[in-house]
Amino acid sequence: MTTDVAVEMITVVIDGFEVTVPKGTLIIRAAEKLGIQIPRFCDHPLLAPAGACRQCLVDVEINGRAFPKPQASCTIPVEPNMIVKTQLTSPVAEKAQKGIMELLLINHPLDCPVCDKGGECPLQNQAMSTGRSESRFTGVKRTFEKPINISSQVLLDRERCVLCARCTRFSEQIAGDPFITLNERGALQQVGIYEKDPFDSYFSGNTVQICPVGALTGASYRFRARPFDLVSTPSACEHCASGCALRTDVRRGKTLRRLAGDDASVNEEWNCDKGRWAFKYLSSKERVSSPLIRGDDGELREASWPEALARVAAGLAGKKVGVLVGGRATVEDAYGYAKFARVTLGTNDIDFRSRPHTEEEAAFLASTVVGLKTTYADIDKADHVVLVNFEPEDESPIVFLRVYKQVRKRSLQVSTVAPFASRGSMKLNANVLSSFDQVSNLTEKSVVLVGERSAEVPGLLSAIAANTTAKIAWIPRRSGERGALLAGALGNVLPGGRPVSDASARIDVQTAWGVDSLPTELGRSTSQILHSLNTGEGLDAVVVGGVDPADISPDALGQLLNTFVVSLEISHSAITAIADVVLPVAAVTEKTGSFLDWEGRERRFDQAIEGPLITTRSDVRILSMIADEMKKPISLPSVASAARELASFGIWDGATVAKPTAPAAPHKNPTGNEAILTSWRQLIDLGSLQSGEDNLAATGRKAVAVISAKRAESIGVANGELVKVSNERGSVVVPVHVAQISDELVWLPRNSENSQTIVTFGAAEGCLVTVVKA
Amino acid sequence: MSKLSPVLSAHWDEADSFTLEAYRRNGGYQASKKALDMDPDAVIQLVKDSGLRGRGGAGFPTGMKWGFIPQNDGKDHYLVVNADESEPGTCKDMPLLMANPHSLIEGIIIGSYAIRANYAFIYLRGEVVHVFRRVQQAIEDAYAAGLLGKNINGKGFDLELVLHAGAGAYICGEETALLDSLEGFRGQPRLRPPFPAIAGLYARPTVVNNVESIASVPAIIANGTEWFQAMGTEKSKGFTLYSLSGHVKNPGQFEAPLGITLREILEMAGGMREGHELKFWTPGGSSTPMFTQEHLDVPLDYEGVGAAGSMLGTKALQIFDETTCVVRAVLRWTEFYKHESCGKCTPCREGTWWLVQALKELEAGRGTSDDLDKLLDIVDNIAGRSFCALADGAASPIVSSMKYFRGEYQRHLDLGSCPFDPIESTLFAGVKA
Amino acid sequence: MAYSQENIAIMDSIIARYPRKRSAVMPLLHFVQATEGFVTPEGIELIAQKLELETAEVTAVSTFYTQYKSEPVGEYHVGVCINTLCAVMGGDEIYKSVSEHLGIGNDEVTSDGKVSLERIECNAACDYAPVVMVNWEFFDNQTPQSVKDLVDGARGGNPPAPTRGPKTLRTWKQNSAVLAGVSDGLAGEGVSAGEPSKLGLKLSKEGK
């Protein structure tokens, strides 16, 4: 329990009704508690008050003394003995509001019929409630060039803008990206960018959402729909582990837009541009629409479900099978894979990590992460936040926003174990440390945010697991990993963190599943599964759900050749191209389910698209059908049944898997033009879920190679000039960015245009490469 | 005995009055020496006791403003001088700074010492290069003479003084806009509270004072509160600069005790220009409601002008004779407010846009009597509804001119055009080719 | 590259005047105008880099203030006060005649780049109305003819001296440097006060 000081409560009278609210509450929000809606534009509960639009004027009296003129209710906190009269009871306030509305409209164009905002527009709505039916303005309206692109995905129509400054305040206060500002002055004041620097903030879409008029619109949604034609479904974002609540808007079976949903304890009211604007993959032409079987001619052909299921059962029968689960499986689907592996296939050879990974990490996850309870609220209260191989702005953007909020609010101390200060780290004013050993100042109120890339540094997770002071959180990039861990989709744990190696834990699971025994041998990891295929003594079949082999290693796809591959996929991919059987599965909008965000918090979502277009089901249902066909049923006919069954397990309270104790790797000593490679994925990159989103892609950060000034000098390049980074497998050529980074290192984006480290170098971290002027 | 009382302007007729040498020759920098020997609180008390009120327009007691600064709070304090003089008709601080910059610097030393500020700024409007030169030179000379910098007069008091040029924005005369501007932002007013005394420049306790207010302090310290209180009226103590401009024989600066009347000043100045009579005038700049002939005997102090329905403001007495079209004058002022509106709030930004268009129509004689009522109703939706006082200032000339000259507006509408010949009101009327 | 090492050193000294460097935005913008004549992209980018701001933040400031020009102005920038009092007393006539004389309108520059014209607001010299400012120096009690003569002189390289200012009219860039705080040493030139400024003092001495 926290020991927060009791909040002082204040009672005020608004329109004759008493309301009691915490001290500091603004009048406008105290009125909301009474159900009194004071019209407003610039007011936003998560932005500092501006008092700019003046739409929310009310009469205020304190201790019997009335303010001589109406006050902006969005700027004044309640006080004891305050009496407020809104438009409902004060003719002065009512006239003031009507007057402001009239002024707001004199320069507003009458293009509501063609405006995206029409139908969900606060200006339109409040003009109806507070405006006059006929304008008295007969003069000349202010005109601007109609929409201008302030980025490839955001358009600005200055004629529609009411200068509420929500967008500019968001960009500065919430995102730390003051790339848009109010420019010019007076009646010519307008939102704008510096001509050469577009509004390429990772969070720009929020400004479109909070714009109270149609001034900011998204290029991808513009002119596509009327709000009243859309069906909205609360949903959860599948892109990363931040856990954003979303709203998915669908028209006639097609997702047209996604908006940030409200969840005060997680994403507040924000999301990132990837979560907002990367969803074309859902309705891509590449979607697999029916089961496919590879014929004797080597070509895939459509097949009926019974035929395909029979082929799967036959193909897997008598084989030693591994299971690879993608990082964006829902909790329920991951549970389906976990149970399917143990019950139907009789193996622990299952892994959800389709990325660089280690045994040390598996031990860390099973021992330390399963029951972790660190939350966003702990960041809010932290005395020190340490980022370990974790770039929140790129890898979990809402975590970034939350840390930034505290940095702005109270100068929260932030340290980052990172090769150099990224843009995100600079905004957080983070102290850059080259290794975890250097972290100091940890108390029980400190929060250590451990990125998934920590697995790539041998010994690091062992060191973190040994930390006993601070709160720890493990933040994977993908939305499904924390849930898959809980579901037991890993070789060393069963559901709820039950160690495979623990007989009593196994009996627990055996009993729940109604089976006689469970495999006892620890499972293989993703890379071990791949390596053992076709070796004679290892595995000879694999079930793959939502995995891109290029995320694992450049060899992964080759390792999957000449073995029996069952692919559960939403779209055609490198795996479906070599699979023996392809079973279509539902995408997030087409099913219900849940993710666990990095906190372990359940993020449940509903099916957003229904009807005849939906031809398939969630993975778990399909796995259950295969299991039935193989006569080793897992009895999970629905997502709900999987959720129920997993929930019944709870978290294992017995002994856990032992913490890892891996040694650090010996230091590599690059010589000459050699450097040690380091990398991470930028938020907007070549990730498969972003395919087809050209507007989004154009706002991404361009690939650069980050090297030290000393290295730049020694190879004779200046900032912006091209360098070639290579090893025996391949090379990339990108512009150089000189920064404060160890002379031994070179940083590249992991999966961006012109810089894909895993497929190019066979590694993403720690390998030696050569850097020369291109 | 003269009705005038030159103090700040007492030596402006000396060719080198702006130099440190001249200032010292005339007794300068004795007051700061004296003040630095006093307890800072005693300096504040003395200024409070004197009754000095802000000369920038609002008339807030200067000593009280200083007293609001929390002491011993461990924070940096700042004194910021508002030298952004831009209110139409106002032209007192610029000649003061050009002819007597050291009076301001000495006042800054005293004020900073009193409020425990070690850093002070002069925010000077940017459109007056020669004034900038004079003030900058005066600051450099004061540093060289050990009057600024470390350990002033060997009293252990440190003070850095920076001259900062504005760049053309009337709104920066509003103190919180000035502070934002000085911090390197757009000069838009801030929400209050917090007030500058608590969170001003860089969110630290800050006093913002007008040039004339601060420049008046050395004389008060040197001569004492009784001397100061002997001038002026009951609640408006001391001397001040009245700036007479427009259709008068002899425009200029008149330093006099508060409470003098326009009739008295006009008499001294030789009256209206030959053959013309007073039509309307502003007591303290365009933002103060206009007066007419009937107000010639209003005492020009804070209370007197207020009681007559206007404000003392900056004591900018702009005089217009009967050749002047009041609608044209008001339109031009309204265009000024539109040009200078910062854009932050709706009523000012959109309202001034509308008012200019409405007044242009009226000046051209287009419209009906209903449009005059509409004009007043638009003003009613602007005044008292905006973020700062700029829009209230915009409303003043319209409301007051409609009060005294509605008939003249109506005459435009009846005629379908402006009844005045603008050439008649120029200084070179009759001499044009 | 318009900014020499010397220029950069001046910019650093401007920044050093302030407790917080963002405060240097305005003098640095004046300095950019002193160097390049107007606020150029290069200037904005340099200021942003020096003050660790986004370019948009510098743009926001530079476009707020009317003295910062986004296009080149003349070597002699002529501002005619058209606020009410000056306008009524002759400012309107002056503006009209000089505009016709030069063949340029508000915010425009003569083709030789010598003179630009601006309708300016009250410049705090109302007792000298009608007032014209050239490169923000006072030209008091102007007439249409005096201003025509003024701009002709300026275009011919021989502008008259300000009424209250240095003995020689300085250029736009030179005066922009002064506003950035780079002293030109001319403070001692010119009168201490004009006649109207001294009127009250004179009358008082006369016992009036």
C-alpha cells in the first residue's frame, strides 16, 4: 500500500449545486462532476491550462466577492466558499460564451460538409449548443492556402484552426517534440513548422485526435469516411508492449482508422503513430484467405479445412516437433500453443522468442519476470529510473511518455545504459552509462526498466536478477511476449511460471489438463529448434505461428527447408512460401483476446470486424482442431475457454526456476577500422506490421551510422557523409552521425531502410564489423 | 511659482546630460550610495511611505510591489525594467532614457538592492536605436565606475545589469508577456497566478517596473518622502511626466506634480494650434477612454481621471482639434490593436479583426444606426472577455467615442461618406502645393 | 558561410549575458539581421543549434516580432508612423507621397535595394509628430517633401542625419548590430534632448 497524504477536499457551489472535489481541481472539471458541460476548446485535462479560447467563461464569486468579469473556468482551481454560475444560471456567462462562439466562427470556413471532423467536431457541436443561428459578420474572412502538409502524414488547414494550441502544447509538453509552434501574430497567428523540418514526431497523430476542429487531419484517413458511418470497438494495440487502449473504427468490414483509447493508468489518452497508423496489413491483399496445402508439384493450393487438418495431423504424426510462437500472439493463443506442445506433441520444445535470445534470458524470464508487478504508477513515483538496453521512445513509446512526464514535472533522475544519448535519452535528460555496473543511486523507489536487448549482452540479465533493491520491469518490444511467458510458451516453464523441472509444478498442470504425464525434458529454444531440424537426431517438423525468420537470423529460413512445416499465418510470408500446410488465422481486429503489457496488465480487446468477411478464427481454436484431429485434444474451442483455463492456474507460488548466473563475455578488442556493432530497432522501420504505410514510413528516422568523432576523423568522414559498415556476410552504406559514443562502437538501426543488421551481418549486437568511408 | 516640477528632466537642457559625468555633476549616484548604507527593508519601507505609484499605466504602489518579493527564500530574484514604451501617444520614457539614462540605472541599483536581486534587465523596445546606444553606454560607464558589477561601492552588493532590445511588439509592455519575451519566447501574456512576485523571470521572484517609476526612486531616496509627498494630491503623490502631443501650439514633455489639469498644461504650452479648438483627447494613451472639452479641468491624477470615467494611464495627452474625424481616429487605433494583438485569445484576435472591418464600413458611411448598436455589442463581447487588457484597451476608444460622438458616426451614415477632409488636420494644412 | 569565427564569438558573448541561454534568442535574431540583413534559414538553424532549440521554436519567435524580417529590406528602412496621432498630423500624407515617389508599397524594397518602406505604429515620439524612423533612428517633424528628400538622399548614398541620433545615418545592418548589443560607440553623438522634450523645463525656468 502507498502512504499518500490524504487529499484535501473542497466543496463549491456550481449553478446552485454543491460538489466536493480534490483541492486543485479546475472549475470546469468540478462542473463536469455535476454533469454541467461548460463549452471549451483549448482546455484538455492532460495539458497545462492555457485560457486561450475563452469559450468556458463563467461567473465566479469567492467569499461573497464577485469577479468583475467572467473568468475562464479552465484556468481557475476551486476554492472554499466559491460560487460559480455557468451559462445555465448566469446571463452574463451565457452571453459571454455566445459572444466568443460568434467570434470563433467569423473566420471559420463553412466547409463542414467536406471536413473530416464533421459529425464529431467540438466546434460544430458547440456552435449548435452555444452559437447563434445566423452570423452577424458580413465582412471578409481570413483565408490561407488550403491544407498544407506539415509531415507526410499530418495535414494542416489553417483556415479551420481556432488557435487553441492543443497541438503545440501536446508536442512540447507531452511528446517533447516542439516541431510545431504557433507562428506569426494576432489574426495571422497560425500553427506551423520550420520550413525545412517537418512534424516528424513519433506522437504526431495525437494532435490530430485532440484537435477540436478539422484543422489537423491524417493523410491516410482524409476524406475516407464520415464518423457516423463508422462502428467503433475498444481494442488494444498489438504493436508493442506499452499496452495502449485503442479504438478501432470500422466501416463495412474494413478498418479505417485507429485512435488512442482512454486508460488513465496506462496510455492516458495517447498512443504512438505506429499504433495509430500501421494497420493496412490487416486488410492487405497478401492475407491468407483459406487453408493451403503444398501439392506434389511444390505449389500451394487451396484446400478445405478438413483436408488441411488431416494433412497436418498426418505430417506431424510420429515426428519430433518444435513450436515457434510469434511475439504478437495473444495470451490465449500463446496458451493454446503451450498446451498443444505439451499435450498433443508431447514436447517442451516451444519458444515465443523470434529474436536474438539466450538460455540466460530464459532463466531470467522464468525466475524473475513471470510474477513482476512493476507498473506505470511506479514510474510516476520513482526517485530514479534506469533504462537498461532499452530505448523507450523507439521500443515502447508510451513508457517514454510516462517517464518524460515525470522528467518535466519533477526533474525525475534518469540513467540509461546505452551506447550513446539517443534523441529520446536527450529529451529525458538521461545520464548515459556504458554498463550496468555503473548504475548507482538505486533505492526501493527506483525502477529499472530492462529491455529485451539485455539478453544480447552475456551476464547482464544475471547481474540484474541479482539486484535486490530497485523495482525491476522487463519490457519486451512485442505485445505478446509477456503473455506468452505467463502462458508457458517457453521451454522451461509451464503456465503461471511453473518450472518444467519441478515435479510438483508438473503435477499441478497435469491435473488441470487431465493428462497422465507431461514431458520432463527442458525444451529447446528457438535457435536450438531451428538448429536441430534435419540433423537426424533432432527435430523433424515444426509448427510456426506468426514468425518472421529474418528477425531471428539470416539462416533461419534455410533451416526450415526440407522439414515438415505447418504455418499459422494471417498473411503470405517467407514462412508460408516454404510451408507444407498453411492455416489462415484471424488478425487482431477479427478476434477477441488479450495481451499482457510490460506490466503484466491484461489488455483485453473485442472483435472489431464481424460478418461474412471473417473466414477464420484465432490460433487457439485452430490448434484445438489440429489436436482433435491428432486425437490428443487440448479442448480449447474458443478464446474464452483458453482465457478461463489459464486464469485458473494463477501464478506458481512454489520454488521458481533458478536465477541465471551467466558470466560476462570476454571483451572484444576491435583493431584498425574494426568496430563492435550495436543496434536497436527504431519505432518506425521495416517491421512487417508497417508494410504499406508509406505516409508513416516517411516520418521515420533515416538510418545513420553513429560513430565517435575520433573514429570519424580516423576514417576521414564528416557528419552526413556515407560510410560502409561490413563483415564477411554483407555490408550497409548509410550516412554517418558523429556523437559521443565509445570509439570501439558503431551503432546502426536494426531494421530500417538501408540498414538491416540481422539479415546483413547475421547479428545485431556485439559482432565485429569494419567501418570505412563509402 | 511654476506649476511644473522638473526632477527627472531638470538637466535635459545640458548638452551632455546623458553622461555619467553630468549626472554626477548634478548630484547623481548619491542616492544609491545612501540606499546601500540602509537596510534593504528600510529602502522598501521608504518607497512605500513615499506613496510612489507605478508610472507605466496601472498606478500600482511601487513599494508594495517590492514588498511582495519573498525574502530569504534562497532563490534568485530579478528586477526587470519595462522600457517597452509603445502605448499610442506615450513618449516620456524614450526622451528620459536618451537624456538621463543614469537616473534609471541608479534607480535599478536601489531597487535591486531593496528586493535582493543580483541581476536586473532593461527591456527596451527595439525601434529606438539611439536610445539603446545611450542606455548601453551608460551601463558600460556605470560598470567602469564600479557602480555595477561585483561589490558595488565596496558594500558587498553585486549587480549585473543587461540591456535587452525588444523587436516590435506592443504586447511586450504587458509584464508577463515581457517576461516570456525576455526568456526567449513569443511575447504572449502568461496565466496569473502565479504572479511575477512569486514566479516571474525564469519562474523566480521578479519585480517589473516602468522606467519612470524606477528612475523616480533616486530622487525620493535623496530628498526624502516629505519632499516627494509635498507634490501631488492625497493619493497620487509626487511628480510625473506629462506628454503633450497633437494639435497644440507647442507639444512636449511637462514634468509636474500629479493633479495638474490639461487646461493648465495647455495654457503653459500656448494653447491649441491657431484658429482651432479642442475636440477630444486621451489622458493616458489610446487605451484610456477619450475625453472632450468638458474634461479640461479634471485633475490628472489616478483618482481624478478615474472618477471622470477614464484612466491616468501613461499621461499621454494626445490632443485633437475639430478638424479631426473621430471615426478615422478610432479606426486607426483599432487597426493598431489588431496589428498588436498577440493572437493568443479569441476575443482579441478575432474581435479586432472584426472591429477594423466594421469601423472601415462606418468611416466610409456604409451602414445603418443598427450597425452602431452592433458595434457596441461586439465590443461588449470583447472587453472583459480576453486574456489580458489589450482588448480592453481596444474597446476604450470605440466605447468612449460612441459615448461622446455617436452623432458624428451617424453623420457618416447619413452622408454616405466621411464629412472630414484629412488634409485639414495635418500640420502642413494650407502649406501644401 | 555568412558567419565567421568572429561572428560566432560575438554570438557566444551575447549568449553569455544571460542566466539562461534561451533568453539570447532575440539579440541573436538581431545579430542575424546585422549579419545577413534579414532572418535567414541559416540564421535560424545556427541559433537553434547554439541555444539547443528546435528550429520551429526559433521560427515561432522570429515571426512574432515585426522588426524581424523574413525578406531582405533596404539598406535604409523607412518607417512612416501611421498610428492615429501621426497619421492625422500628416503621416498618412507622408506615407502616400513617399510610396508614390518610390513606387513601392508597404514592406516593399526599391529595385536598387537601397530603400524599403513600412507603415509603423507609434514610436514614442508623439511630441515630434509626424515621425519617420529610418533604420529605427528618429526623423522628427517630417513633411512629405522632407521625406522625399530623405529617401532621395539615401538612394544617392547621402542620407540626412537623424534629428535625434548620430551625426551620420547608419545602415540597417549596422543598427541591427547595435540592437544585438554590439556597441558602435556613437552614444555621445546627437542632442541630449530635442526642443519639445525640454519645453516643460524651459517653461519652468521661465517661472510658468
